[in-house]
Amino acid sequence: MSSLKKGVEKFLRKVSTYEINEKNIRKAVREFELILIANDVSLKVAKQISKKLTNKMLGKRAKRFSDLSKMIPVFAKEIILDLITPKEPLNLVEIINQHQKSSTQISSKDPLILLFLGINGTGKTTTIAKIAYLLKKEGFHVVLAASDTFRSGAQEQLEVHANRLGVKLIKGKYGSDSAAVAYDAIAHAKAKYADVVMIDTSGRMAVNRDLMEEMKKIHRVTNPNYTILVVDALAGNDATEQAKDFHKEIPLDGIILAKMDADARGGALLSVTYATDGVPVLFIGNGQKYTDLELFQAEKYVNELIKSKN
Ligand SMILES: Nc1nc2c(ncn2[C@@H]2O[C@H](COP(=O)(O)OP(=O)(O)O)[C@@H](O)[C@H]2O)c(=O)[nH]1
Ligand SMILES: [Mg+2]
């Protein structure tokens, strides 16, 4: 369980002993805000949540509650759900399903191109392997592009996955043009009527000019249907900054939050959507196995985060 969830649970137990009055409401909201901040929710987002929560708790609808521990979950859920519900939801599996259906009608249908971005070590390659596993199971013909020609071992890492999963991989030489590798993979996929091409890219230790220029070039050359950023949930506020920085340079269609299992505090998810003005979180990575990929559902996430008492 994330420490955010634990914090919320403990907090709700505590406030059940508070009498309902304005002083206690303000005190409870302040405590709630601190729990959010301590668990990687950015200051801006935490402040916004607490402001809205105060207004609701001092408002008319609050009168029907007898207990703060019943009132807070109802209002907090509404506010957080509103915050993390994407502007336009995106279900990748459904999209590819539709794409395949239309593919059978038009034999020359182009493959769906998915471009994965992110700084070094966030979990791009692992996530691509997980999605390839998922899509292969659904019956899709998947091609992978090893466009990380930068980090040593990156080609082999993806190759191990491709062999294990039984999907085609187009490789490049280290130091060669990453966009050219992606281009070759797309050409191959078109020739073989593949359904999906997933392009793995290299990262850097941080977001920097070199990385952005290389990614912009890949983006331009491949013209992907969906550009997906992989961020590391353990990176906390940095994950939020990365999402913001990438989105500014290359418009993102989706975000995947990897390593939610690995002791992540859990709050980055709230800030990432806010920082990108509603880019949807598609999946959550919660382990190193192929099956450790969960379709993100905002409502389910909020209900698990804030358990209401009846
Ligand atoms: N616990 C955990 N580890 C992950 C997850 N996703 C990736 N990793 C690990 O994070 C490390 C870096 O992943 P990798 O895919 O190589 O990152 P890349 O540099 O972005 O391609 C590897 O050791 C992965 O096994 C996840 O969801 N949970
Ligand atoms: Mg990689």
C-alpha cells in the first residue's frame, strides 16, 4: 500500500473523533494537505485540493454529515476525481482493437505507431515489453523498434524481451540514428501488415536539450499516432516536472506511471495529470513481470485511495 493511502487511512481514523465546527474543519484540511505534500503531491495541487475541500466542508452540503470521517471522503473523492479524470480518456487496448477491425477491411491499413519517451531508467523498455505481452495475448501483430541506440545494452535488453514474447524486433547499431531505426521498423511493419509498432527510445539522466532534439526528430520522422511518456513514480515531484517539460516540447497523448509498487509514495499521479493539463494516465506499472501492468481507472484509484466508512 502506498504511504499516501496509509496516511489517508490514519487521518480518517483520527478525524472521526473531531467535533464538527469551523475550527476543526480548518484543522483537518490542513492535516490532509500535509499528508498530500508529504506523499509527492505537488504544493500547488495540494493547496488547490485543500481550498476546494474547505469550501465544500463549510458549505451547505456539509450539514447532512454527522461525522468528519464520513464527510471528508465524500468531498475529497469528488475533488480528486475531478483533478485526475483526463480531459479525454484514452483506452489504448480499445483503440488497437478498433484499429485491427478496420485493418481487416482495408488490407493496406497502416500500423498504429506508439512512441515511448522518458528519461533514463524510468521503465520505458520494461513497459513496452509489458504492453507487447498484453497486445500479443489479444492477438495483435506487434513490431518493436529498438531506437535506444544510445545506452549500452539497450538493444540487447529489448531483444531478450522480443525473443521471449515472440515479436519482431528491428534493431540499430549503437551510435546510429535512432530515428532511422524507427523508420525501418515502421517500413517493416507496413510490409508485413502488422497492427502496432512500438518505438523504444533512449533517455538521458535528466531532461536536456540533446534528448529533446533527438526525441523531436524521432517524433517528426515517425509521426506517431500516440506519444506516451513513461515516468517513474518513485521520482515523485521530478516525475511531474518531467511530464511538464516533455509535454511542452512534444505534445503527449498519454502517460504511464511505472514502479508504483516499489515503495512509491503515490501522490505523483495526482500532480502529473494537473501539470500536463489533463493528459491521461494510461497504465500503472506495478512490478517487473509482464503481467504487472494495470489499466488506470480514475474512479477505482480514488475509491482505493480514500475508503469511505458507511
Ligand atoms: N518494481 C518495478 N520495477 C520496474 C517497473 N518498471 C520497470 N522497472 C525496473 O526499472 C528498471 C529500469 O527499467 P527500464 O525499462 O530499463 O527503463 P528505461 O531506461 O526507461 O528503458 C529495470 O530494473 C526494471 O525492471 C515497475 O513497474 N515496477
Ligand atoms: Mg530502455
